Amino acid sequence: IDATAFSAYLQSHPSGLKVLGLADDRPIVVRNVAREAVQSALELAQSMHAYVFVDLPRYVDEVTQATVEMASHVVLVAEQTVPALRDAKRLLAYLTKEAGIQRERIIVVINRYDANAEVQFGDVSAALGSEGLMCIPSDWQLVSACVNSGTLVVEQEPHSHVAAALEELERRLTGQAGTADSGLLARALKSLRQRVTR
């Protein structure tokens, strides 16, 4: 497959984000996806776009292994609960010890962070370490409104705490900060994060 054929499978968003997804709701059987095919698709996507994001499941197989090996950064998203932190700790250990991913390439994001929750930031830091750790604050009303209306958080509330946290994530991923009006990656990240915070 070449760039022209690959582009035909992409769906475009007005923000400039392009998504490679299924045209229908048929499930994909992962065991039928070859590691080499994943690598080829990612290499092609990287040659066509400045940034490529891959939304992976929380289990490890040939597809996820091939993807994380090629990634410049791995964003490990967890929630502020004891079971979620235990799962994130196991996955973090696998990425660093088994998959050989350097710790500085991993950004741990606590999604829907609530400063008043029973599990405090210190507990999170003790479980996962403080390196690369950041939080996306909980704002159910804002995020759910954006999800339901199909709008971006940065457009709905560009000065919100959620928008600020996502721009910090952009800075960590790219080394530069965008603005609410002009940061394409910031808008794309906010669009992707809406799915996570549902």
C-alpha cells in the first residue's frame, strides 16, 4: 500500500486531525494482524504526518509490542483508584523491564484527577513514581458536554484546567507549547482525550 491508498482510509476532522478507523462496527481479530503489517502501516503514517498517535488496549500482544517499540513516547493513562494503579504499575514494569522502553519515554497520566479523592497524589506517586507523572483534572460537566455536542474542549473552554493540563501534555510530547487558538496538536489531543474521559 502506498501513501495515496493509505490516505483513502483516513477520516478528516476540521481541526486537521486524521483518524484511521473502521468504516463499520465489525470487530478486528488481533491474531489475524501480522506484526510486520503493523510496522509497515506505522512507518507509512510517520512518513506522511508530523505526529502519529495510536490508541492501544491495556493488554500486551504482538500488535501493542510492535507499536510501543516504534513510539517516541508512550502515554500510560490510569485512573485514581487502587485497582487502576496496581494495573498501571504492572504495565509500567512490563514496558520498562520486558519491552525495554526507557523510563524517560513514558508519560504517566492520571485521568479525571480529583484532589479530594481517597487516593491522593502522594499515593499515586508512591505507586508509579514521580518521573513523567501528570494529572488531567476531573471536569465531568465540561467534558461530557463536549462529548455530547461533538465539540473540542479547547474550543468550548480554552482557559479551563483540563485545557491547560492537555497543553502541558502537548509540551511534554513535542517540546513546545501550542495555544488554544493555533495549536493543532493541542486541539487533536483534546479531541482524543474526550474519548478517554467519557
